[in-house]
Amino acid sequence: MANEQEVRVRIRAIRQTLQVTKAMNLISTSKLRKGRRTLEDTEPFFTRVQKTLYDIISGVGDVQSDFLRRGDSPDQKHTAVIIVSSDKGLAGSFNASIIRLASTVCDSVANPVLIPVGNIAYRHFVHSPYAILENFSFRSQLPTLDDAKTIADYVISQYLWGIFNEVHIVYTHMYSTIKLLPVERQILPLDAKKMQEMITQSGGERRETLHFEYLPSKEIVFHTLIPLSIQGLIYGCLVESYVSEQSARMAAMDESSKNAENMLADLQIYYNRVRQANITQEMTEISSGASSLE
């Protein structure tokens, strides 16, 4: 049985932990609200870019572009996998789910090379057999358009140079505050069918029979929209993952706070019993001493 001093030390340590978990819960709640506002404000613009790009691909089939290329043999094919994780832990199963899905994607594609976004994914896959081309980290801050542009410019340049032939991104999609699921999307090469699936998932609808007139030409419009589209898609994934991370951390800290409070309640009862036992023992010793003196 632990003595009274040991129990007091345990209670003090749990109270300090409880203060930390509650503070992190409040911080994550504030960041979650800010991230969701950012996502809601920027999503319509990038959805419009995706729809216009799809209209060009499906409505005008003779666009010639390296972004639509196909036909690479499996031996010559390399696939870049962008893995969006967090820079910090204490977010429940958030990072474990991303790493698990990323490993599955790497096993299913040809010659995968990795582009981790976040320190957790980098520290995990740096010991894996897969090559890491580049690592990005935003220090747990809300991603900005400049951050997305940095990644998009790197991916596009490496893709056009032939370093890899496909680009996939793995991130966490927030369906609700309690439903956070890791998902995978193909960024390059552009595929009309997969783009239509993405538009449908976001609540839109597009028909392949639409035709438009593009000025000065469909090729110029197409190649102007591609960087914006990829940047917007990456930015949306980064913000979505950031919001999911804060939601997961908020839930994890809330559960940790409840566990700490339950442990405190149990320890308080145990402390009272130990203290009462010590008092009873002291009173017994005093009574025995007085009886022996008489």
C-alpha cells in the first residue's frame, strides 16, 4: 500500500496533466473553428476551377498536354505519394490511420517515392524502404496558399521532368467532427473520370456533353488552369487535414481529461482511506502508550 506522501505526489502529477489536456483541448477547439472558416471560404473558388478544367478535358478531347500523358511501362513508371500528416502527436489515431493508408497505397502502385508533409510521416517513412524525395513542414500552423503553391510547384516541375509519372495524395477527410477518414486521390496525370468523381463527392454535377468556346485558345486556358487546379487541390487537402488533426486532438484531449478526472476521483478516495488509516494508527499508538504508562 502506498503511503500518504506518494499518493499526494500522484494526485499532483495528474492535476498538472489535467491542466495540460484541458489547455490543449481549448487550443485545438480554437484552431478547428478557424480552419473550418478558412476551408468554407476558399472551397467554392477551387471547386469552380476543378469544374472548368473537367469541362475542357471532357468537352474538348484533342487537347495535347504532358499532364494527360499515358502509356508508361510498369518498369519505367514511378509514382509520387504525398503523405499529409501532422507535425505533433497527441491526436489519437490521426497519424496512425494516415500512415496505414499510405503504406497500402505504396504497396499498390509502381515504384513509389514519397513526399511527406509533416514530421510524423517523415520520421516513420525515413526508416522504410521507400525513397523520400522531399519533406515539407509547416510547424503545426494553418496552411496558406503559399504553402500549397510551394508543394504544387515542386510536384509539377518534377512531374514534367519525368522524375515520376503519377502523383497521389493521402490525407484525412473530415466528414464530421467524429468521422475522420484517411482518403487517397490521384492528382496527376489528369483523368476526366476521376475528376468527375471528385466533383460529385463535393456535391457538384458535371455533364460530358458541355461545350464552351475558350479564348485565346483552349490550350492556353487549359495550361493556365492546371497549376491553379493542382494548387487548389493540395491546399484543400492541407486545410482538410489540418482541420481533421485539430478535431482528432480535441477529441483525444477531451477523453484524456475525462480519464484524468476519473483517476483523480479514485486517488482522492484512496488518499482519504490511507490518511484515515494513518490517523487511526497514530491514535492507537498514543492510546497504547498511555495505557502502558499507567
